[in-house]
Amino acid sequence: MVTKRNALIAVVTLVMLSIGVAVWLLQPSSAPVVQETQAPGSEIINATLREFNEQGELIWEVEAERGDYRQDRRIADVVGIKGRFYEKGKLVIEAQGTAGIINQANREIAITGNVKGKVVKENIELQANNLRWNADQDQLEAEGNIRLAKPADDLQIVGEILQGSPSQNRFTLKRKVVATSGKPPIQISSDAVTWDVKNQRIFSQTKLSAIQAKDKRTLTANAGEWDTQRQLVLLKGNVTAKDALLDIELDTQQVQWQLQSQKVILPQSFVVTSPSRNLRVIAQMGTAQLDDQQIDLMGEVQAELQTERATVRADRVRWQIPSQIVTAEGGIRYERIANNLKLRGDRAIANLAEQSIQITGSDVISEFTP
């Protein structure tokens, strides 16, 4: 009896399965699931990315906290970036920032947000808002709040745009550029300044100013160069120098300023004026000792005492500013227009404060026209 009942159950089960299969086969087939095509890529988490050139030399080594790598474009967008950049296998730049883009195709890295770094060979500190480095072109670019500083030399340069060659240690800054040195204290400002670190030169081909704030000295020129090793400033083209404490203004075409000794060399013709003293002096060349407050003038010197309407001509003149004494030598010719007086001699001493002059020599000649 049990056997017949089991056989009946098996037959019923088989029939039900057959009906189910028939119903499934008769149903219309559903559309296939279409998956969206995605560009191949990968997620970056606490990774170090390295790039090499054709010679097997390391180009960069970049650490990233996280990011995404797009394999189709060979670009990685990363956050928390620290990079080391190489030229011919030698480390030249270290930099880090908030985020960055690593472009393998162009062999280029961009870092954004509070960028801080270092030019390794010369130990120069670097700060900027954004930075870009191209390995093939050996080109470093940066924008926004640029600061290059060399603490060992107490020297820094700030600006808004940076273009440089790290392997050559040559950097050009543009827009509101100010170069400052603590020892000796000097500040140079211009719209464009190039720092040739290797040759220890800072120069500009655009209008610039050089300032010593402590002594209230300001020099402006069309172009100039600062030799940071010899502490020598060379200014060329429409040079104007002003000393507010001494009340002196100088105009010439070329100036050599030795910062350590505070000696100024004037190799070309120049004009010196002092409004408070009513004095104007012209000469072909000269030197000035700023600390000693002394000026030596040479070559067809002509001093005009404007209050007295008098003129002194000589071969050489020494002006000792604190004592207000002017000493002239060689071919002295004094002329005072007010009383038609003319004097000639070998030597003259003038006291600017007292508005007096004494002429001496072996053959003093005086002429008076009533």
C-alpha cells in the first residue's frame, strides 16, 4: 500500500515540474541588462607614485594620502600630496600641498593649496598658492603669494608669479616683486626680478628701486643688478638717488653702490642738489662715502651757490656734509653775479653755512666790475 502511494506522489511531482517548465518556456524572454561602460581606473590610498624617464632615471616620487587614477588619460587626482622632483636623477625640488594633479602623459605635476617646498641644492625655501612642474622642460611655475628665502644669506624675494629652472637654479619673479636682505639691510622692488642663485646675482631689466629704510636712502633706475656675494649694487639708466637725512638728491646714468663699505662710485657725469642749502653741483665723475658723509667730485666741477648767485668751477671738489665745508682744488674760478666779482686761484674753501669763500694760491687774480 505504501509503495502504491509513493509512486502516486512521484507521478504528481513530475507532472507539476513539467507544467512549470512549459509555462517558463512559453513566457516572452526579458531584455538583457546593459551595464554602463566605465573608464578603467583605480583608487589611491596612502600610495607612493614614481615615474622614470627613458634612461631609467627617476623623474618624480610622489606620496598621496588618497585619490583617483584615470588610466585612460594617465592622470591622477590626489589629496595630501608630497613630491620630490628630479633632474637627470638628482633631487632638485621638494614640495607639498593640499591637493594635486599628476599627469603621466605630459610628465607634469601640479600642486595646489598652501604649497611649501625647497630648492634642494641651494637650500632655498619656497612658498606659493599653486605650483606646477614639467619634468621634460625643467620648468617650475608658481602663482600667488610667492616667497623664496635663503636663511643662510638672510635673503628673501616675494612676488605673485614665478618661472624658473630648478636644475639651473635660476628663477624669475613678476608682479610686485620685493627682494630683501637683512645683512646688509637693503630692499629692491620691481615688476620683474631674476634670481640667478648659481652666480649669486639678482637683476632686473625693468624700472626698480633700492631702499635703505634705516638711513632713508632711495635709489631708482631703469635697470639694475645686485651681486649678493660682493654686496655690490649696479644701477643703470636715469638713476636718481635721494638721501632724506642729508637732504641730497643725485641724478646720473650709472651708479655702483658698495653696500658693505657704503661707498658709491659715480663713473659718469652727474648732478647733485641740496634744496635746504641752495646748492647745485655738476661733475664728470665722483665718489661718495655715505657713512662719512663726504662726496668727492672730479672733472669740470661746477658748484652753484644759488642764494649768493655765485658759481665755483674747479678740477676737484670735496664736500664734507656735516661741517658744510667745500674744498676745491685746481683751476679755481669764482664768479658772483650780484656784485660782478670774479676770482681765480689754485685752491678754495667755502663754508656753506656761513655763505663764505676763501681763495688761495701763488697767483690769485681778482676782477671787479663796478
